[in-house]
Amino acid sequence: MRMLLGPFLLFVLALQPALAQEGNASPADEGIGDASELVFPGEARHKVVYQLNKADNDYQEHILFSAGALLRKYGDDIHIVIVAIGPGIHVLGKKPLRPVTEMVRQRVESLAQYGVEFHACGNTMKTLGWTEDDLLPFAKEVEVGAADLMELQEEGYAYISW
């Protein structure tokens, strides 16, 4: 596959000026950009990571509403990760040890169905005596939540904190 992809891209890029001369607009002419801006199918152009680190209901609702607003604005062109650490991790627990309202629970589950990833801090889980079995089925345990936030930023995710 690797050997075929390179020549194919060169072929397509080589045709671009010829197509433009025939009256067919190139991607750059249509405002799509050049080859350096190509995005592969399924890869979102926008990436954002939220830190969710409080057990406060209003705080949680604001973050979840914001993530939903980004989904409504960008649709399939955004990838959202919400990293739950410290007291915020309870929104991902099957049996949370701190209060989680039904509204927050429903929003978390709904966002997960729309592709939002929820990461749970492994260090916080150890402190609580939790295992992956204690998390909602769509939640992913990460070793260190703070490291996950840093690494996602290094991968180009915009960091949002409340």
C-alpha cells in the first residue's frame, strides 16, 4: 500500500495544473487548499481536549454543553476528548462516589455516542480503588490524566479548561 500511495499522490498532484487549464478548478482554486492541507477521510481538521477536574454540577454541565456546541458547529470535522481527573472522574463511574446528576449522565452518554472520547485518569482511579470495570463502557483509562492532556496538546489538540 505504501508503495502505491506515493506514486498515486504524485500523479494526482501532477494532473492538478492540467485540470485547471482545461477549465476544471483545482482544489486550491476552490478554496480547499494545497496538498499540504489534505485531510484523509475520517480525520478531523479540528481537535480539542477538555480538562474535567471538578465534581461541581454547573461546571460539568458547562463543559459538556461546550463540547456539544462544537459538535453542532463542526460535525464530523472535529475530534473531541474530555479528560476526567480528580473529582471530575465521577462522571465516568458506573457507581460514582460523588453526586452526578441524571442530566450530566445523559449528556456524557449522548456525547460518547457522537464520538466524543472520555479518558479517565488511572492515577485517580487507583486512589479511588477503581478498575476499568468501574467505568462506563465507553470510557478509556489512561495512565496519567495530566500526561494525557499534555500529549494530546503535543499532537495538536487545542486545550480548553474552565
